[in-house]
Amino acid sequence: MMKMKTGTTPPVISGGGGAGSSGNEWESRPGGMVVQRRTDQSSDVPRVIRVRVKYGSVYHEIPINSQSSFGELKKMLTDQTGLHHEDMKILYKDKERDSKMFLDLCGVKDRSKLVLKEDPISQEKRLLEKRKNAAIEKASKSISDISLEVDRLAGQVSAFEMVINKGGKVEEKSLVNLIEMLMNQLLRLDAIIADGDVKLKRKLQVKRIQKYVEALDVLKVKNATKKVEISKSVRHKPQTQIQHQQRDLLSFVEEEEEEPRNSGVSSSGTPAAIVTNPWEIFDSTSASKAVEPVKPIPPRFKWEFFD
């Protein structure tokens, strides 16, 4: 047996002439151990291998990188089997392999045989997740539609608020109808069941509708007070007209009473007052003389009477 000297590099031994040699070269490691030199097959360079996957009674031969994962292999099998990659279960050496595991680390080599099965549990989970996502998408779309409708109603609220604040009057029926439409949108929001971001969006729309309803309630009270004030002013207006008419009548009577007095003063020698308005005075005798019997007017046409 040959002894190795410390501090020296051992020579590379060729296996060409030794007994029992397989024709492979040897190399020394830094610790002094002599090992067989690595070949291209055992190198870390990835290479393409072909694996045979059995699904039912059919074999599928798939070319794939040796360092790929089982999840990538499932995606490649989707086109050939028609299964969703999340619904697959791959067995290698009678053991289920996770999608995150790598082929080379599990010992999969060229021409290795694998078994593909359908996983009902994964399929059920995927369908439930799909339904959940569809429900979330539908709820989000409904909230978006309600938000657009609330934007339209908010414009009417602003218009009514501007009119009433400027002293104008709005029909009470219009305010009541607008409140009912906002409450209908609130009921639509209450019927939506959602979680996460969609629930937050729904909460924001609920607060927004409540704010508009409260504003309309305030406008409704202001509009009612405006209506009472207008009715009071309408009631006071005829009374003032009646008072003015009564004043005009009293002044007319006083002028009639003052006229005979002025005529008596003028007969006694004092100058009579000048009357600006000529008033006519009628006696009972003159009225009786003036009235004459009305004579019948003879008919212009001869009428024929029938019994």
C-alpha cells in the first residue's frame, strides 16, 4: 500500500490499467480523499427528461426539465387530460407528491413512471373558491350600480337645497319621493352580503345615503315653515283690502255730510266753499216725477197663435 506524504497533492490516477477498474478517472478532494471523477450525467446542469404519466388506462409521455416541480408537470398535463391543474394528484413510487416539490430531488429520472389521479377534495375546494369569488364580484358590481344611482339622486338633493335656501318653495311630494328612492337604495345595500373590501364599500354607501336622507328631512321642515308663512301673508292681504275699502266709504260719507253744511253757510252771506267734485242730490219728489209709466211697444211682426 502506498503511503501519502502530508502537504503534497496526490497524483491523479488513471483507471486504464488497474484491475477491476471501470475506465473512470479519480480525483482528490481538499481533505485528501481520492474519489471518482464526476461525469456529465451526475453534473448539476439541468437536462430534459421524458416521464411517462398514467391517467386511467392511457399513458402520456411528457418532456420536461429535470429540475422542474410537480406543479409545472401538472400544468403541462392540463392540455392532454382536460383536468384543472389544481384538481390533479400525482403519485410517484406510491406516494403523493406535493406541487412544490422538485422532480430531481424526489428521484424522478428519464423514463420514470408516474400516476395521475383526480383529487375530489381539491376540486371541491376550487369550486367553493370560485363561487366565493363570483359572489364577491357580483356584490361589487351591485354596489357600483347603487353608487351611480345615489350620485344621480344627490344632484336632485343639491338642487332642492339651493332652491329652499334662496327662499323658494318645493312641492312636498317631490321631497317625499326623493327620500323614498334613497331608502330603496339603502334596502338594496342591506341585502348585499360581503366581506373585506366589498363590505367596507357597502358601509361607505350606507353612511352616504343616511347623510342625504337627514339633509332632506331638514329641507322638508324648512319647506313647511315657508308654506305657513306664505299662507299667513295670503290671509292678511284681503283684510287690508277690506280696511282700505271701509276707509274710502267713510271718507265718502263724510264728504256728503259736509256738502249741505257748506251750502247753508253760503246762504247766510258767508262765501260758500268751492266743491271740486260735482255731486248730484236726488229728492223723493223729483224721483217720483222722473218715473213715468212705460208704454208697451207694439210688435214688429205678426205672430200666429195655435190652440
